[in-house]
Amino acid sequence: MPVNQEFFPLKKKDGRFRAVIQAEYCKGCGICMAFCPEKTLIWAEKLNSFGYPVVELSDEKACRGCLQCFLMCPDVVFNFSREVECHGSGNVERQ
């Protein structure tokens, strides 16, 4: 089921976005990997403190912010933040 972008207005043209994976909540089910249309999620080489395998982004720039991982994850592992470059300063501000 495609995500209705009207309710999730995260777009690259608004600035860069960053997927934040909270590995401690991950139980290694792999649902997020199955639903990622860009296939940017891979198994990390480490386990979390509970002994579960966790996912990580293989290429952060390839993530388009469709939120499928966020919507499908039963353990609320994913968050997204938007990064906006402050004009002229070269600094990046997270929102």
C-alpha cells in the first residue's frame, strides 16, 4: 500500500532528511527490509544489547523518505529528522 504523501510531507526538495534507527528496539524481524522500495536497509554486523540482529542503512543518500519502514515496523525502530542547511553558513540544522 503506497504512503499518502499528503499526510507525510517529508520530501527531498524541503531539505535533506535522515533516517534514525534505534537499534535497541529492533528485534530483527526484517519486515522493514521487505517493504523498503529502495532496498537500502541491510543487516548490521552487530547485535543489540538483547542479542537481536539489527538493520542499518546501506546508503543514507538513497533513502527517499517514503516512511514504509516507519509504518511497517512493529517495534517503532525508525524516526526521521529533516536537515535544513542554514543559508550562507554551511551549517546544518535538524528539525
